[in-house]
Amino acid sequence: MLGETLQGYFPDGSKFYCEHISHHPPITSFLLEDVDGDYKMYGYYEVTGKMGANNFISSLRGPNNLVFKDGHHIRFGHPTFKLNGTVMGERTIESIGNTTFEDLTNHRKAVVMMSTFKAAGWISGNSSGIRCELDGLIYNSQKLSGDAESIKKNYGNNLTFISKLKDLKDIKKKLCVISGNWLKNVIIDKQVYWDINTFIPER
């Protein structure tokens, strides 16, 4: 319902607030406040969906803003997921396209390709890469903007994915390489930052 709200808290005492601000398209805004005031996270989500002949593509469009106590501001978007085999064949799910993280304070970006899979050869059926493998880059970028046009371009319903990291046009200086697998681990410059067998989430 338009105007519907939700408030609550997590076991550590952090509070969250949500409000349904648009019926069509469906959009919900949110705010999460750390119990100690070390950070707050806010933004909005627009639920998107697109049916194909044998697949369904879905995502949450809209920026996530993470602001720390010292004013440091990170903005990022959610990956897009594709469900295959909705009519026939094997039922699989994969993350497609890319997702972006922006350090608005220091004008840095991280762009992560959510799949290295490339299909080639319509007749021969040749392909390369892995559907769940990550490939990304952290770099100093041209000056980042927090304005509405930038949000629409990078996080809106009509955002355009890049197909190769070399297509990035705003790189000033490359800093780190991101690799891994979104089902297993995340590696930045050969250092493991997340591993599913080691970092088990608490419920």
C-alpha cells in the first residue's frame, strides 16, 4: 500500500525504517541507523522484472548510501539476477551485468563484473569463462557526482551494463584487481576478503 511503513530493530539494537513511496513502479525507501551512531545506511529500492522466452530477470534498482560517523560516503547498487529454465530445461540462477561501488569522498570506484562467461560461435557453441566468476577493478576515477542525473545513470531502471572492464572511460589510476566467485570467495589483489567456508553469517 502506498504510504505503508515498517519500523524495527536488529538484535544488536540497530534501528531501521521503511516506507512504500510509489505504487507503480513499486519503490520503497529505507533508513538503517547503527546503535552506536558509527554509520547510517539509506536509499530506496525499485523492484524490476523482465520476462524472456525461457528466463526471468530481476533486480532492485536504486542507490544504497552508506555514510560513516566521520562523513565518509559510499554509494553502491545491487547486482541483477537471471533465472533460467522458467519454461523448459534446467532451472538455474545467475548474476549478470556489473555492479558499482562509489567512494564519493575520495572519488574512487569499484566496478565488479558478476560473470566472466562469454558465449561465442553460434554454430559451434564455443564459450569461455564461468557464470559465477567475478572480475573487477578498484580505481581512482574522475570526480564523482551525487546529483540526480548521476543516480539515474548508474542506479536507475535503464542503467547500461558494460561488457568489459576496458570499456570503463573514467579511470585515472588503477589501484586493485578484484577476482573470485560470488558463490565462494572475494579476492582483492590476491588477499581473500570473504570465503564462504570461513565467514559464516549469523542469523
